[in-house]
Amino acid sequence: MTSHHIELICFDIGNVLIELSSGWHQACAEADVLFPDTADDIAIIDHLDALNREHECGRIDADSFDAQAAQITGLAPHQVDAVCRAWVRAPFPGVVEFLARVAESDTMTACLSNTNDRHWNMFHGQEPNRSELPMHLLDHPMASHHIGVIKPDNRIFSHAEQATAVPAERILFFDDNGENCTAAEQRGWCVRKIDPSCNPVTQMQATLEEVGIMRKTKQ
């Protein structure tokens, strides 16, 4: 794989560009919301997961999610909103500068994220928050709640190919989720799985240097 073969660099967002909370406990603590005991109940967790998928597919908006999650957990809707906002943290160190350097290359860029209207607005800085990203640097910002399906559904990868007019074998994809990586690989995408416990920028920088899209940084 060389820069002559890659026409599109596609990033996941959560745990690739932005650090995510480790779960309800951490998000509640950061939002200053008392953790509800219900959030440890398996049936409640499954219900919240299903509700989150509806949100990330764009079938419900943030207000509807908050109201329904409040009924499930016993929290108030405004508390659910606060916890959801705390769930997405700040960009990983160096991400803003890294995206600026990538934008200077001749290679097209995109993101393909399982996300929702609330977090998408936060990424775009529609209000002051710690999770803002330089989304304007991406040629094709793509989100599941706009597309109507979530990764690893094959249809979301097909949508990305059609939206960018780039064939599968010429897409380099960074994602931290194993199932998403496998699904993209099965379509023929070039995939690099990110380990969010180490700075993703270092991992992505190394890959782009390896394929010749970016110059190696001086030590």
C-alpha cells in the first residue's frame, strides 16, 4: 500500500480523534450526576443500548433520547443530557495539528462515525464545549444519524464509497472497533485498527508515513 493507491483517508471519531468516557460511571462523575443503580442492571443496559442505536441511526433526536433514557434510568432528562455531553471528552493530544497536516496533503479526507445529533453538533462547535473538532478540514464528514445505519452494517461503508466516489481498495480507514474494522476489510478497504489506550495520533502518523502520504517527523 502506497500513497499512489490511497485516494481517501477516513477516520472514525470516538476513540480515534476524540477520547470517550469509559462508561456510565465516569460520565456521571464528570457530569456531577449521581450514578443510578439501574445503570448496572443488564436489562437496563440492553434497553439503553437499543435506544442508543435508535439515536445513532437518526430515528430519534436528543430530546426524545433524553426523555426515554430518563424513564429507563430514573434520572431527569436534563441529567441524561449532561451525562451524554460528558461522554465525549476532548480531542486526543495533537489531533487538531495532525488533521491540519493531513489537510495539506493531496489526499482526500473523511470521517465515518457512529454518532448522534447532540454529539455531532458538539464536534462542530455549535456551542462552547471541550469536544470541538476542526470538522472543516474534512472533505467528507459522514455520520450514522444522517445516513440511517450504523457500523458495522455493510450499507454504511457502501454509502461512504458512493458519497466520495472512491473505490473500496483506495480507502484507508482508521477505527478502534474490531467489528467495524473487519466489516471494512471485507469490503476491501485498507484498515488500521487504533488502540485508544495509546495516543492515536502517533499510530495514524506512523501509518501515513509508511504509505508515503506524510513525511516522517524529525526526532
